[in-house]
Amino acid sequence: MGDTLVKIEILGQAHTIRTDEAEERVLEVVDYLNTKIAEVSAATRTTAKLNVAILAALNITHEYLLVREERDQLLKGVQERSRKLLAKLERDVPQRSAASSLEKPA
């Protein structure tokens, strides 16, 4: 378990959490969550804190999944381009035998 205690506030409730993360990072996460909660509160008519928190969690999860899918697609593209580039290099660059690569040029 972490060794840093960080005081945070979410939905008007104070919490102290123990973490391995830097306090600044924890506060950045809490700020993001509070921003999303405020957005949901402004966009809906519900005032029930649990409902607002659930909707904010759903929005954040949706964003996360979109970013993860985009990252996976980018990674696949990089891997495919790397594979093609390596194949082209192997095809176009003459291979030197191990013995000839050890010889010193005259």
C-alpha cells in the first residue's frame, strides 16, 4: 500500500487516501473527476449525488475506452508499418555474410 496520505474532496465529501502516486497526480485525477461531475450536474436535472457520480463514471469510462481503442489502432498501424519497413530493408539491403563482415577493408 502507498505511503502518501492525500486529502481530497469529491461531491462535497472529504476523504483521505493512501497512495503511491505523487500528491499532484492524485489532485489532478480528483480535479478531472470533479469537472466531469460538474458537467453531468449541469447537463441533467438529477440532484441525487449517486446518480450524478454514476453518470460521470460512465462518461469517463466511455472516454477511456475510446482512447484505448484509438491507441490500439495506432499501435497496430505502427507495428504493420515497422514490419513492412523491415521486410523492405531485408529485401533491398544486401546481406553480408558473417565472415565477410569480420574482414577488414583493404
